[in-house]
Amino acid sequence: MKPSFTKLMSVAALVGLLVSPSAFAATGEVTLSGSTWTGKVDGTTKYTGSSLAAAANACVAAMSSGTVNIRNSGSTGQINIKSNVRVNGNGVTLTGSGTGGIVRATNSSTTGCDNINMAGAAYFGMYFSTCQGTSFSSTHGTSGIAYRIDNCKGGAGSNFTFGTVKLTSGGDNGVETYGIAGVSWNTVNATDRGACGMLLNYSSSASGTAVNGTRCCYGGGYAGFRTANTNTSTTLGTVNSTSCGRGYFSVSGSNNCTVSTVNATNCSSHGVWLQTAANTKVKAGTVTNCHPCSSISTDNGGNSISVTCN
């Protein structure tokens, strides 16, 4: 028995939906020729003009999912991305300014950035608020706060992951979270930051291999690594703080943090300070020429510091 014409048409329509270009993630390309930026999505031009950010944003607006590739370095305003869209800088340098962030996402999921060198004096570099499933790879450099991942758009964020980052001189924290459930990383290398190398605020279920802070807020109250504002459930392998304000500082009700090793050298204040903390443990390390070596104050119970003081 031959299939009916209607059935054949139904099968053809289904196959057409399955192979429709809209079923596949799109590819955006942002390029510079002379002084003109062009944004294309799957080969179709979406923008030409003088603005890198406008070219990238035009690509994002035309995509439901996929990756925007930026092929040339340049100065940028705010690049806004959304759920299921990533930015790949392909190793270029994005020089930011203003307060909005070099790359910004709000109320989004499954998003992030790759292969970007941050530069300039933007208040934020990577600025993601109330996002679920945010990941970064090979995104380094500087801005006022290089990474700010928070809950400031109406609800908690979750699952912020990154590998190893190298963050150079800037006005504030290298990596800062607020209200994020699930933070994981390999190594933070932060140098000449005005505040912390890494700061976990009011976040939970965080784990990392190392935080290396050099000259992070020397003479001030911040630290190479800091947990604050009831941050909870954190495990970290090693903190290496050299010439920072403090080595490791836990404060304002933070709890249930275990750091395997703290090595603090030539910090202007404490090598390790647990203040109003609970169930926070530093299991080993060496503190050299810090003032004082370590302290537990307003002890909320379950705290311990085991370091060698030199």
C-alpha cells in the first residue's frame, strides 16, 4: 500500500523542521575594516558603523543561541548578551569604560565569555546578574572589578564556573560574587588590585584550587582571599598572599569554610583573621612578617587556624 499524499507531506514538513537553519546555533562575526565595524550573523550583515559594542549587540539581537566571535581589538561600550549566547574574543583586547561592564548579562542562563583580554577603566569587566549557568575560559586582564557575578536583578544566581584567570592592576576586587549558589574555579592570579584578589560575598557551595594575591590592598583592610556576609560552604586548596592587606580574612558571619593552606608574606595586617566566623578552618601554611600572624575574634564556634608563624 502506498502512503497517502497527506502523510508524505507531513513527513516532509517534519524533516524540514528538523533541518531548518533556525534549529542550529547561529554564528556571529564582528570585524573591523579601517574605522568601520561590521556585525554579521551566519553571513548576513546586521550592523555597519563606528561602534564595536553596537555591532556585537546587533548580532546578539538576531540570535536565539550561538556564539558571537569578535575578531579585532577595540574600545567598547557595553556588550549585552542573553541566554544561550556566548562571546568569544578569540584573544583580542576589549578596552572598556563607564559603569555598565565590558560584557553584561542579566536574568539569563547558559551564557558566558571566552578568550577575552580585558583592558581600560570600566567599573566592571564581566558583569553578570541573576544568571544561571555562567562559565568563562581564558578571560583575563583588568577593569575596576574584573568579575562581578551577583544576584542584583531579582533573584539568586547559580553555577558560576571559570578555570584559571590572570587579573592585573585595577581599582577593586579581582573576582567578586554576591548571592551565588555554586562557584567553582581552578586558580585566581590577582596582582595590584585595590581590594581583594577574590571575594566571596553571601554565596554558597564554592570550591577552588588556589587564590594567589600579590599587592592586593596593601595597607588596607582587604585580603588576597576574603569570605564575607554569611558566605557559606567553601573549600579552597591554597591561598598565597604576598604584600596584601591581609592573607585570608573571614568576616560578618561567614561559616563552614575550609582552606587547606594559607601562605601569607609581608602583609600589612593579619596573615589569617577569622572574625565573627563559624566552623572555619585553616589547616596548614606559613605566615611570614604579617602583623599579627593570625587571630580569631568574636568566635562563633568551630574555628581553627594551624599555621607556622615566622
